[in-house]
Amino acid sequence: HCAREQSREAGRPGREVTENAASWPSSSDTGKLEMELKMLKSQPSCAEPSFPFCREEVDSLRLKVEELERERSRLEQENTTLEMQLERRALQGDYDQSKTKVLHMTLNPTSVAKQRQREERDRLQEECERLRGLLLTLERSSSVPTDLEAVAGLPSSKEVAELRKQVESAELKNQRLKEVFQSKIQEFRKACYTLTGYQVDVTTEGQYRLTSQYAEHKADCLVFKATGPSGSKMQLLETEFSRSVPELIELHLLQQDSIPAFLSSLTLELFSRQTTA
């Protein structure tokens, strides 16, 4: 039994060698493979003759792409130009009649103004033609016609003298009215100064300077500014003199909101200073 096992174990490596040897190609197969390899090497490559054809096709396609790019640039430039023209026409009042409806008024102010302009132009042209004819007549004749004013449509010397007299009379009346107006203004200011004790002067537009007749110095004045329509409201502006009467401002302007009461109290205050001094 032991001898059989040993012979069986000894027979296994031989079988493996036989199986491995059967998996390798035989010498005839190797020869066939070498022959096929030589034939493949001896055949010309198919890529070599096709390579120039592919390159020409690529060059042709590249040229077409460049041409299309140039065409696209040209079309973009034309599109930009057309858009600018459309914007310019829109600013000039142009519109698409298929999308926009325009209503025209029966009495259009623009049409009326244009009609008047045409009539005035026609009238001026007729006047120019008439004056040209008159000028030609004067150039051809050696003497000046006595009725030149009537022919030319100009006023006569008598009419001119009469118009000058009327202008001088109107200017004289205007001058007299100015003098009377100035006199009345001065009279009114003196009356206000006598009755209220304040001289009112207009410094700038909407600002008034008030100077009391009892002021201790000429520079002592109050300045009011009109803040409401037509001088309905007044605002006291700060001056060196206004800073010397803070109690009166606090009482009459801030608390009582009364400018007349403030001015009256200030008048009494200044008057008492002069009488007590």
C-alpha cells in the first residue's frame, strides 16, 4: 500500500509538466506567426497616403471658418449701424405707423404757428418786391418824386413830427409821475417814522432794517426777513443790537409771538434809557 502511494505521488509532477508543455505553441505555430509579422511589416501603411488628403480638408475648413467669421463681423457692424439709425430717427420723432397711432387736433397750435409763419413770410416777400420796384424807379429817374412817402408807404414828415411830440409828452408825464411817486414815498416813510418811531429801509429782497428814533447809536438796528407770501410772516435776524435785548425777544417773540408788542416794548425801553440818563 505504501509503495502504491509513493508511485502515485511520483507520477503527479510528470503530469503537470506534460500539461504545461501542451499549452505552449508548437514550432510550426511560431513559424506561422513570424511569417504573418513579416507580411504586415512589408505592407505599406494606409495612414500615409490619407494624411495629405486630411490636411487639405482641414485647411479648407479653416478657410471657411475664417470667411464665416468675417461675414459675422460685417453683419454685426451693419446691425449696430442700423440700431443707431433707428435710435436717431426715434429721437427725431419718427415712429412705426403699423404700431403707433397719432391723433391730430383740428386746431393744432403747431399748424397754426406754421401757417402764420408762412403768411408773414409771404407778406415780407411782397414788401421786399415792392421796395425793389421803388428802388429801381428811383435809380432810373433823375428826380425824386414829391409823393415818395406815399409811394413807399412811409409816414410823412408831418406825421413824424407829430409822433415825436407825442413821445416827448409821454416821457414828460412819466417823469412827473416818478417825481410824484418819490415824493409820496418819502412822505409815507416820514409818517411811519413819526407814528411808530422806526425808520424802515429795504436792504435786500425781502429784508427790512428797522432803526428806532431812540437808538443810542446809529448802528443799533433790527433786521427782519419776510418768510411768508407777501410779507405775511417775519423772522428776526440776529444782529449785535438784537443780542442786547434777549429778555424782550424771549417774552414777546418766542412766548407771545407778537412783533408789534416786541417793537413797542423796545421803544419804551429805549425811551426810558434816554429819559433816565
